[in-house]
Amino acid sequence: MIDLRSDTVTKPTASMRRAMAEAEVGDDVYREDPTVNALEARAAEILGKPAALFVPTGSMGNAIAIKLHTHHGQEVICDDKAHILDWELAMTAWFSGCLARPVPTRDGILSWSAIEPVIKNPGGFNAPTAMVNLEHPHNMGGGTLYAIAAIDEICQRAHARNLNVHMDGARLFNAVARSGLAPARIVANVDTVMTCLSKGLGAPVGSLLAGPADLITRARIHRKQLGGGMRQAGILAAAGLVALAESPQRMHDDHANARLLAEAVGVDPATIQTNIVIFEIQSNPAEFIAHLQSEAIRASAIGGQRIRLVTHYDVSRQDCERAASVLSGLLHS
Ligand SMILES: Cc1ncc(COP(=O)(O)O)c(C=O)c1O
């Protein structure tokens, strides 16, 4: 099966499995797991932030970040296709008691000129804005990226308005591969960043939330509130350390494979920035997916007439060539 539904479907590599088997562990709720401690220190270093916290999922990392930057009754500005808006079970409302304020975008990428008009100040009627969420790369935007100047400008201007900025960098390392910028440079001006080990980096489980030490101390408490205080989590962190060391350098292959698939489905490959291709079909999406499945190819129907393909290390160039030929045949039949 050529599984292009998501980059979350990857299986741990042999070196990850070896590291997991050999990991030194302890009780991480007591902060006694040396492998988790090493992962958190390494992540903080790579991301250029004072501290980082290992969390079970990206959704939990985002939920905790929003909790850190808000009080109940405030608003969180995000784009209209944001993962925190559509795919995290209303955690902004449920855990933080805040309203998401989506800003219309074409491809998930915000600009300060789009953000500024929706900022609300404290007053008798409006819920005040507390923070801005930037998703980089953008999943439902089709793996799209912010220009670094845009990230910097949004952060600088948001801070001038006393707003914090969180980056949902679930696929940050795809942005790193594409832009050639160091992770720490990309996130230099955001207050917190969440990045996933379990997407293109290929680890089986886990994400990291990084930011100032005082916020990460509070984040640890919120992680426990959400039931995310794991015990001998070094088994998982060990795979994460391998993922950080070995996976970023091969992401160019995933991006090249995504461009190949884009061409096959009639999307200009020049518009593909990372590892996600979204395209529209004329036929019934459920039937389209079923037809692909009968050819041993899996893809996601993501609403309306849209289909999403995501490349990752468990699909080879050869797999993508076969998928491209089947997709092209299907679309042109
Ligand atoms: C942009 C983005 N943020 C957050 C998440 C959540 O990650 P998790 O599935 O680990 O909760 C995802 C998952 O696909 C994502 O694409």
C-alpha cells in the first residue's frame, strides 16, 4: 500500500527502534527520565528557546500554548484553515475558554494587514485579543510557508500590541528544509513553538513545546492536567532524538516527490513548497478514494471536492511514480 494520507503514518526506522530498546528511562513526572531530559534539552537548543517540554501530541502542545497565552473570555487570532480551529476538537474553547477568531486567507498564510483589523481591545463589548497563532508550514493550505520577513513582522507588531505569538510548527522541519533557515532563526521572534516528531521526522509519538523557562514550567502543569504526564517516556523520547538527528536532512526527497505528484494531478509543481499537495476533483470524492485504494494507494478526502496527498519517508520515489501514473490516469479517464 502506498499511503499518502498523512506523514503521520510513518513507522519508526530501525535506528529508532534500536534506540527505543536501549533507552535509559525513569519516571518523567518526577523529571527523572534521562532520555526525556536529553530530548527536551536538545529541542530547546535546536529551537533556540530557553526550555522545551515533551508532550504526547501536537494537539496537546497547541492546547497548552493557548492556555499559557490567554485568560478565559479572550480571543485567539488564527487563519481560517488553521489546525487549531478545525482539527483539535475546539480545545481553544474547552481548555482555555477562548474564542478562535479566524481571518480569511487563500492558503492559510496570514499577514499583519489581515490580522490588525480583527484585534480587539478590552472594553465593554468585545472579547479582547490575547494572541496570534501562525501555522508554518500550513497543513490545509497545502504545505504553504510564511516568508521569514512576514513572521518577524507579525511578531514584532503583535508584541507592540501586547499580543503573544504561538507557532504551530507541526512540520517546522519541512519549512527548515525548504527555506534553508535554521529552526532557531525561523522561531526567533515567536513566544512559543510546537513542533511534532511524529510527522515528517518519522518518530512514532511525540511533540515538543518550546519557549521561555517560566512558561514551560507552567506548561508542565497543564500537561499533567490534560493527562499527558507520562512515566518511562524515555522509550518514546529516544526515537525522538534519533528523528531530530537523522530525519531533517532527507526531507528534500519528500518535497521533490510532492512536486512529482502535483504535476500528475494538474497542480503547478512550482506552487508546492513542502510535502503536501491538495487538489480538486470533479467526481465523487469517496469513489475517487475507493478507486485509489483498489490500486493500493491511499489518499485523504478533506472536504468538498478536495483531495490531499502527503509525502514522507515511507513512500519512495518509485512509489510516488506509480501513484502519479495511477492518479493521472484516473483524472484523465
Ligand atoms: C499543523 C498541525 N498542527 C497540529 C497537529 C496535531 O498533531 P497531533 O496529531 O500529534 O495531535 C497536526 C496534525 O496533523 C497538524 O497538521
